[in-house]
Amino acid sequence: MFGSRSNGKHAVRPAAVESLIGSRMSIHGDLEFAGGLHVDGSICGSVVASGRDGTLTLTENGRIEGRVEVACAIINGQIVGDLSASERVELAANARVDGDVHYRVLLVAEGAQVNGRLMRIDEQRALPGLEHVPHAESAEA
């Protein structure tokens, strides 16, 4: 479920992990990163990837309270806030999202929960400014 995939048009290859938030680490404030970010700890603030290869991996024990904007998101922990991914969102069995999810490609494992709206991003609106996508297709979670 969590590897390189092709959605028919684009081969999506997650960025290599360049930054790690350990399980005993807590960040209070906004975070901007490039490449791959692996989160085992907690972040209270926005998490934004600069660039088209920004991949967030949130593990089972990870938690983010704030807006998330990335190219690819692999979620197995909890997000309290909106999640926007210009390419792909993968929700594993322990994923919990309390907010809206904007995505181009969505994979959902049995057990994942979304308490918000699921909105597909059309091709013209992939980047930037995903939090203001007025023409997204909507589906109820």
C-alpha cells in the first residue's frame, strides 16, 4: 500500500526521508519542509511542503494539529485540521483525520476515519493554494 504507484498518468514516488520528528519530540509552531518528513511525535501548527516532492509520513503514534499541505501524504496517525495533497493521500488503518481532505488520488485502508469532507482536486488546481479549491468534486466521508 505504501510504495511507488502509478495513477494512470503520473508515476508517484515518495521523497526520501530527510527530516524526522521523533516519538518524544513535540513542535509548537508552523513547519515548512522540503523532500520527505517522517513524524512519530506531535506538531501543533501548520505543516507545509515547499516544492512538488514534499512527502509527509505520519506514523501510528504521530499527531498533527493544524493545516497540512503536501504533494503526498501517508497517514497512519491523527490529523486535526485540513489535509491537502496535490498528488496523493494514503490513509492507513489507524489514520484519523478531523478535517477536510483535498486529494488527486486517494487510497483508504479498512479502519481509517475521516471526520470531514473528501474533495478531489481537478488537474488545473493541483498546486498551489489547495486550501481554497472552489471547483473540487466533493464526496461525503
